[in-house]
Amino acid sequence: MGYTDCRSDPCSPREFFPVNPFLLNLECSACSKVHSPRQLINLCPCGNPLLVRYDLPAVQASLPQKFQGSRPQTMWRYEELLPPGNSQARISLGEGGTPLLDAGGLASSLGLSRLWIKDESANPTGSFKARGLSAAVTMAKALGAEKLAIPSAGNAGGALAAYAARAGLQAHVFMPRDVPPANRIECEALGARVHLVDGLITDCGRLAAQQARANGWFDVATLKEPYRIEGKKTLGLELAEQLQWRLPDVIIYPTGGGTGLVGMWKAFQEMRQLGWLDSKQPRMVSVQADGCAPVVRAFEQGKPRCEPWSQASTLAAGLRVPRAIGDFLILEILRQSGGTAVAVTDREMLDEARTMGRSEGLFVCPEGGATLAALKKLIQSRFVRPSDEVVLFNTGSGLKYLHLFEA
Ligand SMILES: *Cc1c(COP(=O)(O)O)cnc(C)c1O
């Protein structure tokens, strides 16, 4: 199907806000219907996530040399592939530009030729959630939202609270009552209204959506608006640039709602269309907790979507997501890339988080520890071979989980 060019959309409500001139439209990930980017919008009316589409040939013509070093060392260096068309509009705390660390010590103890850790704990608010919410809050404010709502099992709430404060917007964060204390305290200190919910992230999501509808707040839940994934996409752009425009053989990513994985894959597709990458595709691996592993189960059963996981339980708050709205996208990517999905125990995550700390000097979150636990299993099952180049994603700082590390 062809695309509609929404850049000349005559009925846009906020025409004076400059959207990135390379941005064509918002396309439904399921039914392919397109929508204008000049409006506050959540899902496609068919109930599925919207993805931002760019005029990539035009980007390619304007940027023949890929990215040059003179640009800012934040995610905004990729501005042609991000939504706002005005750098003044950015709501930024310096997100992105995180280190890709050569984990040589770990690699040799595992018998691998190359192993890197992309350390997302270096982001504002201590997790990669900053990337998505910088992009989402930028667009929400530019398009006229005044109050924002989010369900959060952990780090997303703090990131929304920070960017909303920076933007002068009100933030409503819906968290499970048993959320790690650091996450709740962080939201409160940043001026957000915290709503504690008896239940899981899915219950928070339902309540946030309800309250948003009733009160005219804009719901920025994962994949329920089009721009968080654009911020997360910069994980993939940065990784490629840091590896001199090639990609590793295997990427291991701790998967909750899956925006990081879906965003990275979107970046790889866009870079390939721009001619910036060779043809090698990394095998994408989702790691989940064995107490909440809907993606692992659906992957193993060959299903296109996940069944909701009942009685979800794990200490890794970011992985306590019993059902993800973009589950079909995650599963498609794992299969298309020749990847897989692995479950690990909470004990393994914490043990391997300590291993990463002692070996590489990184105080990682349990979700980061989960990637090393998964890697060990994948070496054992020979999914990962000694010659494979592997990237682990440490998605956040261990400092938010002090209660778990107290011996
Ligand atoms: C949110 C979160 C995850 C899961 O990320 P998704 O992109 O939603 O799958 C993993 N780790 C941490 C620390 C998180 O905060």
C-alpha cells in the first residue's frame, strides 16, 4: 500500500508546530492505516500501536555522510529520524550518548571473542526509559497536552516525572502498591502525583487509561502513543554508530513491554533503507523472568501473540509485565531475526548482576543481570558460539534496587 503524505494535511489542529519535515505520517502496525502527526493521538482506532514513518530517501539525500562527530552526544544527534522539527521544542535532560563498554574480562571468562555492555544506567533518571519519555513529552507538550498519565512498574514513572517537570506539565503516575520504594520516592520528589494501585502494571494501565479519559489527561503508556518508541529507537542508532555502522551477531535485551526491542529493530530497518548498514542482522534475544515470561512461552509455542501471564511475580520490576500491547511485534522480530527468548530466575539475575559488578565495575539493575544469566544459558545450548559478537543491554542502575542487593 502507498502512503499518504501528511505534511500538507489541511485540517491539522496545530499547524504552527513544526514536525520534522522528513516525517511523513503515523502508520498502524497492524492495519497500515495512516494518521496525521499533527494531533495528540494514542492508538489506531483498530486498537493497535502507531509507528512513525519518515521520507527515508529524502533523509538519505540530505545526510550522505551518515553522522558526523560535531553533533551533540545525546540521542538528539539523530534529529532527522526523530519527530520534532524544532530543536527549541526538545524536552531534554541530556538523554542518550551512553557508553558501549568492551567487557573483555567477562568475554574471556565465557570463551567469547567479543562482548559489549551498552550501559543505559548513565541516562537521566538512571534508566533507558529517559529516551522514550524525552521524545514522548516533547511531542505531547508541542501538540498541546497539559497533563500526562502513565502506568509504571518501576522506571518509566520516574522518567515521566522528570521530563514532565522539565516541560512544566503535570504527571500522574499509576504504580503497583509494591513498586520498589526508590521508584515511588523519585516520582514524588520530582513533583508527580503518584496513584498506588492494588495490582500489576496491567491494572495500572487500565486505571491510567480510564482516569485519562475522564480527566482529559494524555496517556503516554508504552506503545499507546507513537513517540516513546522513537526515543527508544536511538538505542539501535547509537549502537550501530558506536560499532562503526555494523551490528553485532546477538543482542540480548531484558523484555517487559518490548519498546526497546521494537524500537531498536525499527532503527535497524531504517538504517538499512538509508544504506548505512551492511546486510548482517543481529539475532534478537528477549530475556524474561521465569515468574513472568509471556514472550518466552508464546515464542516456544509458536504463537503470534502472548497469553496474559497469571500471578506474575519477579523482583525485576521492569520485567513484571504480564501482557504487552506490542507482543505480536516482539514475537515477529525474534522470529524474523533468527533470535530466541529465554527465562531466568530472580536468583540468577541478582547473582549475575553481582558478576557484572565485580568483573566490569558496573552496578547494574536485576534486568541487566538477567542478560548475562541468559547469555550463559545460550552458550550452554550453543545458540551463542564462541565467535559471535554479543551485546548485553544493562537497562538501568542498580541504585534503584538497593533493597534487593542488601546481603
Ligand atoms: C522498563 C524496563 C525494562 C523493560 O523494557 P521494555 O522496553 O519495556 O521491554 C527493562 N529493564 C528496566 C530497568 C526497565 O526499567
